[in-house]
Amino acid sequence: MFKKFSAATDVSGQTNVKSSVQRSIRSALLSQWKVDQDTLESIWPKKESVILVKCREHISIYTLHGEPLFFQHFDEPFFPTLRLVHKYPFLLPKVRIDRGAIRFLLAGAHMMCPGLTSAGGYLPPPENEIKAGTPVVLFAEGKEHAVALGVTKMSTEDMRRINKNTAVETVTYLGDDLWALQKL
């Protein structure tokens, strides 16, 4: 999504978000992310107004004081930026890839089932199953911080059972153009 993203050419405009829209965004974030009201308040204080940055391909980036906080594609779920996930790693469900998949992920590839089901990978236990279409944080074996964000293409139970094809479609990753963009 952010492979060849440039603020100079891909940003079409910036607008202040109305307070009524901000309230609906807050409630959506509380329902989509694993976050409580106090944590959301520390990420985005109620008195602060976010700026909507409209980009190509119907991507909306929401910034606070110029720093990108989260983004959305069309009416899909809100994704935190990777920098925000490094500060608050518990925002989304976690999965882990093995060492062999790291170089492919950092090149922008989608994650295949074997990279998550092998010895170095991690999927949550069946009682905490992640359903298809859920935003997730991708960690890498042996690394402390998240390396990517993505959307599951199948449930974690199907990933274990089928063990082939794309498991997580990568949305943003370390080193892509959104990561390089610190201020908008």
C-alpha cells in the first residue's frame, strides 16, 4: 500500500476533522483495537484535533501535530502506524514469522502460511483464534519490535490446517515509504 508513496506527489489535500466525525473515529478505534479509553486518550488527547490527509488510491492518513497516527483505506478498519505500534504493541492481535521470512517481509511480500506455522513462527492458540479479515501486527522471530502490519486472509485455524497460500496480506512494513515519513 505504501511501497511507492511520496508526500509530494500522492497527497491531494489536508483538512481538519469535524468534532462529530472525531467522536465516531474514537468509538471505531475503541471497538477495532485492543485499547481502553485511557490509552486512547494518551495516544490522541480529546482536546486535540486530528488532521485528515487525503492520499491517492483512497488512503486517508490521520495526523496529530503532523505525526501520522493511523490510516484507513476506503472504509476498511483503521490501522495504527508502525511507529505507534512500537509505542503501544498491544493495539492489535499478534502473530510471529520465522527467521526465513524476514527478508521477504522487509521487501514488501505478503506472508505465507509456512512462515507462521513453522518452528520460529507463532499463531495464537485456538481459544484466541484470529478470524479472516482481521488487522494484525507481525513480529519477527528474535526481534523485539513489530516489523509489519497486515490483514489476515484466512483464520488462524485454517492457517494451521491448510498451511499454504497467503496467510497475511502486508499493509505496511519497516522501511516502506510510510515508515520513512515522520511528519506530514
